[in-house]
Amino acid sequence: MTKKPFEGVKIIQLCWAGVGVYTLNYLSHYGATTIRVETATRPDPVRLFAPFAPTNKEGEPVGLERSAFFSITHTAPEYGISLNFKQPEAIEIFKKLVAWADVVGEGFPTGVMDKLGLDYEGLRKVNPEIIMFRTCGYGHTGPMADQPGFGSILTAVTMMDTMVGYTDRPPVPPSTYYTDQLSPMYGSLAIMAALDYKRRTGKGQYIDHAQIEAGLNYMTPLILDYQANDRELALKGNKCDYAAPHGIYKCKGDDRWVAVAVMTDDEWRSFVKVIGSPDWSNDEKYATAAGRVENSDELDRRVEAWTTNYPPEQVQEMLQDAGVGAGLVANARDLDEDPQLKHYNFYRELDHPYMGKLHYYHPDPIKLSAAEADIRRPVLLGEHTDYICTDILGMTREEVDRLRQKGVFD
Amino acid sequence: MLSCYRILDLTDDRAFICGRALSDFGAEVIKIEKPGGDPARFRGPFYKDQADPEKNLTWFAFNSNKKGITLDIETAKGKEIFKKLVKTADAVLESFAPGYLDSLGLGYEDLSKINPGIVLTSMTGFGQEGPYRDYKDPDIVVRALGGLIYTAGYEDRPPLTVSYHHTHYLGAMNGAIGTMIALSHRALTGKGQHVEGITQQALDIVCSAEIEGPYALFGEIPTRHGRARAAVTLIDGSTFYNPLLWECKDGHIALNLLLNPTAAKNNLSMMDFIKQDGIDIGTFEHWAWEEKSWEDMSREQAEELMEILGKFFRNRTKDELLKLATENRFQLGPCNNAGDVLKYPQLLYRGFWKEIEHPELGKSLKYPGGAVMTTQGHVGIRHRAPLIGEHNDEIYQELGMSTGELKTMKEQKVI
């Protein structure tokens, strides 16, 4: 049996919402043994995010296991333990898990873990080699350390709500929680680098991941442009400064669109051939990129007069066959049916005890030639509490029962 | 942390950020560009708008920390030198069209024969295989097929892409992670492997929770609603889209409007501030915040609330609203631009911005600091990006080449 990349790595996952989960998924998909710690007394808000899979029985409460949002973001194999930290015995069990683990990942605002004595210093007393990964919106020091960090707000704070829009209207968000998916990549790299370092030196560490800071690392050219040229990013609609046609064009069908980007003069000549070399295309003003950019409003109308005759899939195929960039503006169904994603077995159907069979679970956007991502339905809250207590921590069944009576596993 | 690794970077501007991120954690990353300079150096923005390949700001941004050498890997001599370098390296990063390196005899199979431990990381829009393998993948096209354009924009206009072309960075950052996964695997198996970072799939992960959930459960296809991206259900069961972004006195802010009993305290206190500004809160004077949620609200009330909030925000500046938010834990934040982030108080407190010397410009520039802070050394930027061929002597001499040989190669335009 070939080993998995993170075989032997043990992780405690205490992450609410998106960032910490996306971060640790990369490790859990590739062989780490991960235990997710939760409590029903104060559930992860994402477990309460609509839409919910309908229940089978009338009047049955929705509960904590039916959120599509939760299930699609928790696709990694994990063990689940329920621990109510209001009970001192729960903290003791958690500390035993810390002693067992290589990595503890948590995603609460500063103060939550600290008040429980479970900050880095607290964990280090239990396990001096521990890697503690802490993610929050603004970092764990400074005047905003204890502020909750919602992705929709961090997207604004990291300049990412200033980059989609038309000149005559206010900008719109690129997606609702953009930094929630962009900042984890740096978090994951940090943990992998820390594990690599630990393997070679035996040393653990504390990682302070501020989503605002990770997010801004994607924006460096704009920040330099501002300093060097006193210039903020100008909204351009769907246009490009140095290429035309470049835009989103209407196609045949209801709300169907195609992206077309002619990036070079060669591509322009191929494009003209595909659209049947109409007379207007011979106009000198379209011969160069600069000319096409200058006359892009007029050009866009002409391109759209052509695209509107075809469904977007057909425009994509005709242009890509001729070596010109084009792609349909995919909606939820298009993604589900996309032949390229199918080739990579991206969206997969899995069964879930409460949600039934759903075709939307997916791996990371990575393919390795010698390792497979292990994709699973999300762990249920406290699904493996007994197993973890008895088999991993060596507690007796009597002790587990006694603690359950006290509400330690609520 | 990763200073034991040497990484050869053949990427173009779509994936510069991959090697940059690995170098932030200490890896030695050698950027290999064509003699005369990487094509991306010639497309702006430039320092002081001077169209000079040594003043390219995108180059500065994502090649800092790297060493830079020139090498034409299409020539026989260039290939030979590249193979020598591969022997000394742990990973090679590339973002060419699929099949290009194979055509040069420098594909994964070729490289692993020279160095079985080598990791080759390929970053593209759609992947090395499949029906889109040979597709052109400019930013807007990948973004469209990745599902991020359809839901962005206004109902009465075409959907919108980004004016800042950064989409491929998402695939490239996944390439960096894939490289680390492969290096971790190598520690157990002794063997390298071929890694792919795929932008289309990285985009799907950004939008899947928002759009694939409703589709898989109910066949619903979420579409675009301008700035009103947050969907809630009202008392009559209909969906109401409330704005994520709002106009304020000097720009825009983002608001995460939680409307349920757990947020009652915050919402009540926000209502007090609104009243202090002399704004009539109408029927919300008698709203039972401790008990009610969106699901208890009529459409008329929801619209009234939007009007009240709109008036309040237009009456206040970004700075005022940030201060109110921090002091009262309101879930809002300013839509910052570059000028704003450079003076954002939290970032100044944490010493986030790093002044990096550019001796050739006679100036230093502020760069974002590390994406994380750790107790095992500095993560993030250390020095400016390399000049064209800046480290040729250092790297080629290490390979045992004489100054004479270097001179000949320069004349033959190999380096």
C-alpha cells in the first residue's frame, strides 16, 4: 500500500465557518487524521446556513445536519467529537487530544480560546511540539483582534469589492465571501511548511493567520501602482486596456452569455474568419489592438450581433477550435454538466444519512500523479465521540458514560 | 522554514505568485526568464509609468524574494543547462500550454529520469487533460467557465468579470499547495510526482457553496442581483435580496446584516445611532429585535429597513463607520482601495507594510507583509524582485561554468 502524503499527521479541527475548514481540507483530503471538535450547545453557524435539504418526515426539525453550505465545504474525511467546553472535563479531554496531535487549527476571534486557557502557551504546556494555527479576520493582535471576521466584510476591506463594475455604477462584489476562499491557500501553505519544518527539526510553532493580510497578498500590483503612479484601479466593465474584442456577449437562449477575448492580432485574424469575414472587419481601424481597443464600443456591438445567433456552447467551440479564447458564462447547471470538470471527476455524488444522494461534493483544484484526494460526506456532529474517547484516548466505557450523563459531550 | 528547498520557476505572469508564496516561507526560488526579459515585464503597470522592463510593477509584486537567471530552454545548450539545474532542485514550476515542456523533451518523465525526486507543478486554466486541454485560457474566459461571472453584475446588463486580472492566481496558489503536498509525499516515498493546479476548479470552489447547493437540492439557478447578493426568506416565503455593499458619504461599505435574536443587541444599538443622526426609524421603533428574524418580516418592512440603513450610511464617512463598527461590533467594514489599506489602523498597528529598497529607483516601496506571522521566523517579503539575469553569475558558477563559457553563452543568446 503506497503511503498518502500526510499519513501519520494528526490534526485537531476547531474551525467555524469557512476559512479554517478550507485550509485544513487540503491536509485531510491527502491523508492526515483529523478530529473535528464541535458542540451542539453552540453550533458552527454554517450548520444553520440555508438552503437545507428537505426532511422526509412532516414536522421534523431541520437540525444541524442538512445545510448544503456546510456539507459542500466539509468534504474531507474527519472524525467528529462533541465537547461542551462549559464542562471542565471537556477541556481535560481536549487537552488529551492536544497531546495526541501535531496540529491544532482554530478559527475563533481572539479571546475565545484564550479565556479557556487554550491559547498557544496553554497548548504548549500540554504538547511542546504542537503547531497551533489560528485564523481570524484581522489577526490576533491589535485593536481589531477580537472582531468577528465575516468573509463578506473582509472582501471589502481587502480591496476586492472595488474590482468588478462599470464606470457609471457602483462596483459589485466578485462573489459573496471571496476572501474566505482566497486567504486559506496561504494558511494551508503555512501549516504544510510548519509540518515540514517540524519533521526536520522537531519544533512546533504558532501561526497567526489574519484573513485581511492573506487577502492583501493577492493585491500587491494595485498597491504598488498607487504608490508609484498615484493611481487607483479603474473599473472597466468587461473591457481590457490592451485587447479587443474582450467582453461578455449575449447569445441565443434565456440569459445565455459567452466570454470572448481576442488577445493578439493573430487571434483577431482567426476570429474574423470564424465570423465569416464580414466587410466591416476589413476596416483599417480594426487591424491593430490599439485600434480595436479605441473602437471597442462599436466592435462589441458587431461581435454581439454575431454571437446572438448561437448558443454560448457553440460560440465557445467555434472560436476555441480556431485558437481564440471563448467560454460560456457558466451557471450552476453548466458547471454540473461541464465536460472538462467531468473529465477530472470534479463534482461527485455521495450519500448522506440526512441529505440523501447529492452530486456536488468535490476535491481541491489540485491533481497529483501519485496521490488521490479522499472525498467524503461531512462528518456528523459528534459522530465518533465514543470511538475517539475509547480507542484514541484509551478511556473506559464507564467513564465515557459517566461524562455523557454530565453533559460533557453535549 | 523551507530554506532547504530549491525551486526552479518557469512560470509566466499568471503563476508568478506560486513561487513567490513558496519563497515567502523561505524556499530558494530561481526565476528563469528568456534572455532579454520575460514578456510580462513589457506590459504595465510600470513605476512612474515608464515603460521599462526593469520597472514593471507586476514583476516587482510577484517575483520579490526570488533569484533571477536568463536561459533559453528551447536551445540545445539551454536544455542541457536546465537539466543540470534540475539535478540540484526539488521542484519545477511551469504554466506553459499543456504539452509544451514534453515537446522540448523536458516533461515530467524526462525530468524524473534526471532527478527521481523532482516535483513538476503545472498550472493552467483548465488542466493538462480533457476536452478543454488546448483551450485558450485568458482571464475572462476561465472566469466565465469557472462560474464566477454569471452571478456578478446587474440584472439589466451583461454579467461582469474583474477589472483586475488576477483570476489565474487562484490556480497558481493551489499549485503552491500541491507542490508542498508532493514534497511531503516525497519525504515518505522518496519519489517526486507531477502536480497540477487548475484555475477553473479553483473558481468552482469559490462559488460552489453559493450556487451548487441550491441547484443540487432544488434545481434553482442563482443569478445576479447587483449589490444585493445576500438572499433571505421573508414572512410570505418569498426571497429578498439585501445589499452586501452600501453607499456612504465618501465611498462604500460592506454590511453583513444578521437579523435574528442572536444579533438583537447589535441591531438595537445600531438603531440608537441611527436615531441620534435624526433619522426616523419608522415601524422599527416597535420591532421585537429579541424575538424576530427576516422570516417574520413583510416585504414592505424589509424595504423600509433598507431605506433607513441607506440614509444612515449616506450620512457617515467610511472612517466614522469603521470606528462605530469596531467599538460596537457592528458587522460592517469599509470598501477599501489602495490608499485606504495603506493607512488602515489595524494593519499599521501590526506593522504589516514592509518598506523594500529599490536601489535602482533610488526609492523604497511598501509591500504587503507576510500572509501569516509565526514563531519560527519571518514569513513574507525579504527583498525586491531580480533584475534581468541578476543571478546568472552566482547560479551558473555554482554549476561549474567558467566566465569564458558564460561569455560564449551570452553571445549565443542562450542566457
